[in-house]
Amino acid sequence: MRLSKLFLLSFFGTIILNACKKDGVDPDTCTENLAQYDPTPYMIVYPSWFDVPPLPNPNNPLTNTGVAIGKKLFYDPILSGDSTQACASCHKQEFAFTDGLAVSTGIDGLAGTRNSMSIVNMAYVLDFFWDGRSPTLEIQALEPVPNPIEMHLAWITAVQRLKNSPQYLSDFNAAFNTTDFDSSHVAAALSQFMRTLVSANAKIDQVMQSNPYNLSLLTPLEQIGFDIYNSEVGDCFHCHGLPRTTNNDFHNNALDATFTDLGRSLVTGDPLDDGKFRAPTLRNISLTAPYMHDGRFATLDEVLDHYNFGLVASPTVDPLMKKLDQGGLLLENDEIAALKAFLLTFTDTGFVTNPEFSNPF
């Protein structure tokens, strides 16, 4: 039955394409059996307690049709070599769009070297991947499909698969006013959907909606954790300041004396960037284990142990690791418990259950 359906999709896709190309007609001008172009803007509201996000790519404004097709593409395994893996395979909603693995595995069973990053509040991110090698979300979206360790499918083949689908032909026409689309259109659609993944309804957000913050909404233990987090006692706020819990910069956070992964310097070529990685958002941190760029810490407790007494010296350790000379923060057990309690207020259960972000199939 499944093979029959796939055959019919391919058959009718060929019919539509041939009809568009018949007698030299440009596919861009062929509207028969296709949804009409609809550039109605997608209305997205960012939290008032966040700063204003950078303007998105002016050549890729968010539209209802663009976001809709991006969501389908995000969940559709059609973009992988054996049609078994989608973007959502490594970015699962229930894990705040991570995958729960130390490092992800691609369609050929090959393991990568880095942890799957959470896709959240992407409109605010300036450089993508752990090493920041992609300056835009559109460029980032182009990489996983042809990557031999990940989805392992040439873009020319991926695009042809989509063109063989009458539904995708119609979707792309509605979103981009063309049936002669290419990988840049696919990346644009994926980027539009990912920019809608706003997480701003955790307990900490209820606190930050007031100016000044309404700390009375926190338990006494969480209030102590708030103070530790936002002071030199915990030193968290330098790299993970509220409200977005990341400074979009790259840091060597004293994990290793020598590096098996050079991180940011692989992009910049500057040895002063050895061992530096992007400071990830801590939003939904209770859901995004394991932690660090290589997933070395299985639990949040292990992360706290690292910062408390596990700091390791190396030539490029960030100056923000101010307690390096004593090995860490050296907080008491009750202080660690308070800090952990505060970190748990970053969990946005509505975000990980929001049907607007869920599998449409």
C-alpha cells in the first residue's frame, strides 16, 4: 500500500510538471492545480521583557504559507537519503528540540561529534552551530541534508523529490510564487518555521513580566538561587543573563586542559579561539540533557559539579571563569540546591507541547 501511494505521488507530480513545461511554458507561470501565491505575513509577537530581535533576513520575511511548508519540511523524512530521518529526528519537541543523546547519529549509523543544540528563540541567535560557522539561519539550514554523517542526501536529489510531489509543488507556489524552486527555498521555509519557536512562558517569565521583577512568585529556595545566579557568587549571568539566558558569544568554560575539538578556532583560524563554543541558552535546561558541546555531562547535577569544583586550566580559558584558581565556585550543598531550583524555573511546558510546533503529519 505504501509503495502504491509513493508511486501515485511520483506519477501525479510528473503529470503536473509536464503540464507546466508543455509547449515551453515556464513552470513559474503555470498555476493549474496549484495553490495561489499568498504572502500574508505571519504574525509573531515577541515577549515585551525580551530585547528587540535583530531583523530577520529581509529576503525571507515570515509568511503563513512559508511557515506552514517549513513545518512540514522540518518533520518530513523526505530530505534524508533513505527517507527515515527528518530535522525533527535530532530536534524533538519534547526535549525542547534536542534529541536526548550525547551526540546524534545519522542515517548510516555514523555518530557525529557534537550535541544537538536546542532550537529556541532563534530570531535572537547571531551565529549558528556550536562553533558559529553559519552567520544566518538560512545558511545553517542548508548543511544537515547533504552532510554524510547526518541526512546524507544531495540537494539536487532532495529538491527533485519535492518537485515530484504535487502537494509540495502547490505549497512552494503558495509560499514563494514558483514551482521551479531550489535548495535556497527549502532553507528559507525551514528558517521561517524555526524562527516561530519562541519559548517565553516558563515560571521565570512570569517573574520577568513585571518591572522590577516580581520575585515573590518564586519560592524561598528559588529566590536564593536567583541571587546566586545573578551575582558573582554563581557567575552564571555573565554568559547566561536573563531574559534569554545566552549572550550569543563563544567561551572556553574550563572543560579540558587539551582539546580534541578546537571549536570556534576551526572557523576563525585563531588559536586564541581554541576550545571556545557558543554559550547555549539555558531555557528548558531540565529537558535538554545531556550537556556541553559533546554531551559529556548526563545530568544537570554533573554540570553544577563542574562549575563548582571541576574547572580545568588551559591557555584559552575565558576570563569569566573567575574562580579557576580555586577549581570552581565552591558553593555549599544548600547553595547548589538553590541554584538548581532556580534553573528549573526555566522550563516552559507549554513550549514543548504547543501544537503549533508539533508534527503536522
